[in-house]
Amino acid sequence: MTINVQGGQLSQQEVQAYIDYIQDKTHQKVDELTITVDGEFVDLNYTLAPVPFERIRRITGYLVGTMDRWNDAKKAEERDRVKHNI
């Protein structure tokens, strides 16, 4: 995580409080944070860490990411289904 403070100085506790505020607000990790201090006011400019994307498909009536937890009968049902080309 990259943190830049411009226009003044902040304690580590204040910086951590801003990081916690952003992460609570967005429910994501902060990747880069620039805090611009202007007297009693601060401007927060941040980018969030990328979130890994998991592909979800609808197979035999179920929304699944992977089939690794399926039993043998459900795996056979998926293997035997007719797959249509677009």
C-alpha cells in the first residue's frame, strides 16, 4: 500500500483512521492513498486493490463457480447434457 501525505503532517494513527474509514465504506482494501491536508480539512484520493473475479455459470439449474464439490451423479448429468453452440 502506498500512502502520500501532502500539505501537512499526520500521525500514523490519523492515517490509519482514514484507511479504516475508506475500507469500512467500500468493503475493499486500499491500494494507494493520497491525503491532502488544507488547514482543518483533508482531501482523500484513493485507489482500491483489484478484487479477483470468479466466473459463475449456470449448469443443470445451479449457479456454480466450480464443480469440484459435486457428487458423481451431478458430474455425470453435466457431462451428458447437450451443449449448444452460439
